[in-house]
Amino acid sequence: MTVVMGRGECGSHVTLIFTINDDDDEIMNQGSLGAGLCLEQGVETIARGIEGDFNIDIRFIEGMGKKNLYERTLELLSEEITDVREYSWDLAVKLKLPLSQGFGMSASGSISAAMAFQRALGKPHEESLRRAFSIAHRVEREFSTGLGDVTALAAGGVERRISPGAPFSGELLNRGPGLSEGWTGKIEVILAWKKDSGKHTSSYIDDEKWKDSISSAGKEQMKNLVNGKWDEKRWEELLERSEIFVDESGLLQDSLRLELLKEVERIIIKSNSNFKPLLCLLGRSLVIVPEDIQKGDHIDYDSLINNLESTGFNTIKTKVGKLF
């Protein structure tokens, strides 16, 4: 009896600016313009296949996720790779960040799982990676769990999305229609949230009023961000335009985000540190970043983390991820 195993891992993504481009009937053309941060922590999966009847058993070994996302990922994968249907699958899933807090965990989970299944079957890396992104984008749009997270993760690092849609599509898995690019460096950030979860992403991206206000604000801030070379010299501009976006879109005033932001700002001032708190969209959480990324090793993260946790915040220190 044949037994195969494969491992997949994908980092998370924090959206800072976005638009909602979902009017196209073709799901691969739906997505968003925007910008954000791809981070190291995300979802890790291990797939084990035993030759036999096609089914899947999903086990969460850390955190608690939604099984239907992983079931749909495998179903779509089996339509493109028929070998998948020759096995009974066990999938172990480790969620390294909480769900529904704006960390792009649905995209991360689907990409990770699609990679694990394909690695178990010995499929070529580049082909598997492109197919994982393509399938994850379809899953995200079907479940309304995201718009541009997959395309963002296909770039990596500090990313900007300059054309909406899936990063790879079609039988040959050619690039686009979604286009993104990123740059990276030794940038550590702090994720901070409280136990009560945020709204589900669909409550915003499927609501006509929110779609109008978010897209209008997003397009305005992306007018300049889509132009010119995208590198570390744009860091300050990204932070500034992210703050303007959450205010003009109306997201700052919704779901107690303003109170959360003000609380973290007070803690940062008390810590006498040069950090900037930015809202993670669409959760009730923040990513706290250094204002000056050149200082690197001279920034005191531990003191701020202690102050945040002493006032009831959950925190994780992580890094901006690599480029794909």
C-alpha cells in the first residue's frame, strides 16, 4: 500500500490599503488594488495520503480553523491533478496566528494545504506554487474570506497590488491577471489584538455601502503608490497613506477600532518608543511597526510588548517575510 507525505507552509498577510474589485463574472479577475505586509508566521500543514478511497480527515493541532476551506482546496486541486483522488488524506494543520483578525489566515491555510498535497505527490515546485496560489484565490473568492491576500502573498515582503485578480491563472498557470510586487528587509513587527474577534471579512466586502467607501478611499491612496520604484524608500509614504485610508474609508470608526488604536498609541507614548500602530484590515487588531526601519537592532521591542500584554493585549513579534 502506497503512503505519501508532504509539508506546506505559508506566511500571513496584513492588508493596510485596499479596494474591492469584484464586479467581474470571472472569479480569477476579481481581487483588489492595495498594499500591505507579508509576514513569516502563518499556517503550516502536513498531508499524509494512503492509497485508497478519496476522502480527507482534517485535524487542527494548534488553533481551531474551518474545515470547509481545506476540503474545498483539495476538491479544486483534484480537478486539476487526478492523482489526488487515488488517496485517502489526513491533513494536520497548525495555525500560528488567530483567525478573523485581519492576518490573511484563510489565504495562508489554502496555499499551505495545496502545497502539502502536491509535495506529497512529488509535483515540481514552481508548478505547485503557482497552482497553490491559483486555487487559493478561487477558495477565497468563493467563501468571501478575502480579496487580495493571495496575490499579495505571491509577491511577499512589503507588497503593493497594482492590478486586481489571481496571481496565476489558466491551464498553463500563466502570470496574472493580478499583479503584485514586493521588497523586503530585516523588519520586525508586533501583532497585537484582544480576545474578542473582529467581523467576518464578508460583512464588509459583500456590503454595497462599505464597498463604495472602501474602494473610493483605496483608489485615492493608491494613485501614487502604484507609480515609481517600489523599495524601502517608500516605507514612510506607505505608513502615511495607510493612516489616511482607514480614516477616509470609515473603517477607523467602525467596530471599536478607534478605541483600540488610541489605547495602543498611549502605550507607545508611555514606552517612549518610535513605533507606529497601523490597523490590520479587516480585523480588530494592529500591526506595530518601526517608524524608521534603518535603526533595526537599536529598537526596544520587548519593553513595548510587556506594556501591551500588561494591559490585556495578546502579542506576537514576527518579521516581514521573504519574496516569492
